[in-house]
Amino acid sequence: MTPAQLAKIRAYADAATGGPWGVEIVGQQLTVMYRGTGEPVALCGDPGSPGSEANAVFIAAARTHVPELVAEVDRLRAELAEARYDARLMERHTNAATRAYQRIAASDDPAGDARPALDALLDHLAEHMDDETDPPERELGHPHAAAVPGGHHRTRTPGSAGTAHPRRTGDLLMPTDTQCGARVHKNCACIRPKGHPGECNCAYRDGAPEEE
């Protein structure tokens, strides 16, 4: 159904006598009338004529159901428009993600020119990874981190006692994350399992642990 056709049906319904309508026999005629005042709306012939009663009932019911059907078409069209918008948005995001993946896949090393500096930093931190008495966060001057016994690290936020967590390896951190409390540029230093001599905890945020 085209928008013009729907608009025409809506106009017919709006112009008709208000409802509800009912069917009564008035004299020798099946009559559709407005229930509120008894005003006749349509005459549908002799009550005994084939189809007269069915026609009268259909006309009376149309007063209620046609506006309901028009409203339902409006609702479904609005939902369809929203779904089409979401689909186009998803397609754009998918295409952007695909292009980004292809650029990364085509590169030998996503770190690019920063790789030598990153490797040197990782090697420096790896030398201290198992030294619980002199952890790298102290060397880098991080004010909210401290080592605790048993191969755990504790993160602290100002005014808190901190929480100890078992070490895990190989997690890539978000820019706000810390490696044993030590921030290194935008990412935690511990982004390569081969960069540490042992396991280290690099999967929690400063003062806010992330459980796996």
C-alpha cells in the first residue's frame, strides 16, 4: 500500500460519522446506526435478503477497525524505518571495522616505528617483573601501587587499602589500565607474554579489578 492510498483511507475514516456503530432492524430494513444517538448511517435492505445481515455487520465493524488498522500500519512503518536506519548504521560500522582489520593485517608490525622504543621498555620492565622487593612501579614513581607477598600485586586508589589479585598474562589493556601500578604511554607495558620472565597481572584497572 502506498502512502497516498493510506492517506485516502485515513481521510474516509475521519470524515465518517463517529462510532461505535451497530445493526438494528428498523421497520423492514436492516439499518446500521450510530449507537450514541440512534442516527441511521446506512440501510442494508430486507433482513431476509441473502447477504444483507453480513453486509450490515461488516459496515458497522469497519467504523472501529479501519482506524485501528491505519494506526497499526503507521506503527509498523515507523518500526521499519528505524530498523532500516539501524541496518545502514551497522553496515557502515562493519565496513569501517573491516577496513581497519585489513590495514592491520597488511602491516608486518602494528607498532610501526615505535617498536624499538616499545621493545626496549618491555625488556626493562621484564628485568624487574619477579623482583617483589623492588617492583617497576616504584622505579617509575607510581604513587598508588605496592607489592604484596605470594606473587600478587595490589592496586590502590587514594584513600583505599587496595585489593590483591592473582597474576595473569597476555591481556591487552585499555589506556587507563596499569601494569602492577605502572603506566606506560597509552597502554600497559605488559602486552606481550614473551616480554616477561614469568606471569604478571595485567588485567585490572587501578583500584578496580576486572574478573575473567
